[in-house]
Amino acid sequence: MATICPTVTAETPQEYAANLAEVAAFAARIHIDVADSAFTPRQLIMPAQVYLPQDVMSDIHVMLEEPAKELMTLISLRPHLVIFHAESKGDLAGCLGALQKAGIAAGIALLPDTQVADAAPLITLADHVLIFAGHLGFQGGTADMNQVQKIAQIKALNAKAEIAWDGGINDHNAAELAAAGVDVLNVGGFIHDAADPTAAYQRLSAAVERPRVQSAN
């Protein structure tokens, strides 16, 4: 069964606190975005401003131009998972290894234009691979379903890696993505913009509880 993982995308500590409290009240796992204005067009909170809720599995999605500079801060937070972008600068393989040595799962994210083959060396090292199909630093938008083809390519390189999707998830495509092999669905706008975020989360969770059906193709 796929996991629905609400995202926290905040520009200020105050916004972060409010968003975090909202989703931590009902979600078992959350996805926290950090971003600079060099890698992304929008400045979000930075790792030093992050704190994690108790009793909730927390993943940190790092959208920084040079993530290695924040590696020790990220490790000190003790999240379940840290995800670096394959398009970032620096020794990403070394960062993945440092996380794993510290007992933290290590992930790699691929932007829509990044081909799986181009990130193959990192994918083979990762515990988690995020297919990013949205807009950096923002929630909402529509999912680029052409990115689904990356799932089989990733599994061919690293069959043990957890597969995640970020971008445009809603109650129309969540089940389709889960059936295609996505393990973790990171959801922003569909939950946060809902009149009842808890009900929106529960609706998505119910949608992906159905057993996966392997494609005949």
C-alpha cells in the first residue's frame, strides 16, 4: 500500500509552525521542504529553522544549490529520510553515504528534465528516489504523468529503493500512481487547500489502499 505524505512548504518560521501542526495532527509521515533562492525561484525555510514533531516520521526534501554545506545540520535533526536533488552541486554520493552511516535514509530527487540514466550512479546508492513532477518551491499544479515511465527505469537500477512522487497529486490520479509503483505520494495543495485537510488526507489514503494491479504491458 502506498503512503500519503503531506508536504510542509513554508517561507517563514511562523508559516512552518502552522503547517506542521496542521498535518502532524493526522499524518503518520510528513515531507518537509527546505530551499534557497539559488536552486529554486522561491526562498523557503532553511535547515537551521527546521524542527521535527515527535511520533511522526519526517522526511526532509533539500532544494539547495550546495546541500553539502547543510549536511551536518540535517544529520543533527535526525529525520527518517533526507532527499538531495541530483541536479545540486557537490559530492552528492558522499552526502548519501554520510546520511546512511548516521542511520538516516538517503534519497535522490530527479527534476522532470533529468533522465534516470544521467543520475544512475546516485540512484544505485540511494534508499529512496523521488520523481519530482511539480514546480520547485511551490504546491499545487498538475502532475506530469509522462514521468511515470521513470519508475521502471529506477527499479531496473535499484530494485530496493523506495519510489516517491511529488507534484500535482489529487484524488483523480493517486490510485493510478500507486498502481504504477509509487510507494510514497507527497501531497501539498490537495490537502492544504482543502476545506477539511484531514478529510482530504483520508480520501487519498482510501484511494491508495486498493491492491496494486500490475500492468499487462
